[in-house]
Amino acid sequence: MRVFIIKNINLILVAGILCFYQRYAGERQCEVIANEEKTRAVSELSGRRDGEFEGSGTGFGGDIKVKLVIENNKIQSAQIVSAQGETAEYLASAKKILEEVVQKQTEDVDTVSGATLSSNGILEAVRQAMEKCDEK
């Protein structure tokens, strides 16, 4: 009986150590991925011209025009200039994507569930505007 208890205690200790290691390794991996994304976003913006750049994309109800303001190689702001054919609810949900574009400094962000077509139109417009600020 004593051997059984010792084996169980050892098993619990090993399981605890493995759980701790897995959690620590997972947190470390998240940090590495976040740093890689930040580095990639900064390198994507390096060398871009300052100014205001517009792009357009096709959303759920038609064309969506977006304006980006670039200063010191950073996206300072992103806003929808026009989206006449878009449904108000879809556009309201999808335009939240612009905050993420500014925060992450890249157009490589996820679409908004439930407003995918409008999100894709906004991202298409952002990509087009980014290409314009790359032109020399």
C-alpha cells in the first residue's frame, strides 16, 4: 500500500511539473509571436511616405473608400470616407477593423464575423491606400 501511495504522489508531481512547463512554454511562445508580428509591422511601414492616402474596395453594398494618414512611418489614423451602398449595421460592425489596423500597424488583420463582405471591402481599400504610400 505504501508503494502505491508513493507512486501516486510521484505521478501527481510529474503531472504538475508538466502542466507548469506547458503553461510557461505557451506564454513564452505567445511573447515570441507578438514580437515577430510587431517587428514585421514596423518593417512593412519603413520607408513609406508621409501624407493622406485613399483606397477603395468592394464591400457588401458597393464601393467603400478609406483614408489613411501616415506620419513618421506609422499609420496615425484610418477612416471611412464613403460607403454609400453599405448597410448601416454591417458597416458599423466592420469599421471596427480600422482601429485594429492602426493598433497593429498592418492591414493583415482578421475580418469581422457577421460583416465579412464589408470587412473585406475595407481591408481591400486599406491595402490600396498602403500601396499608394509606397509609391515613390
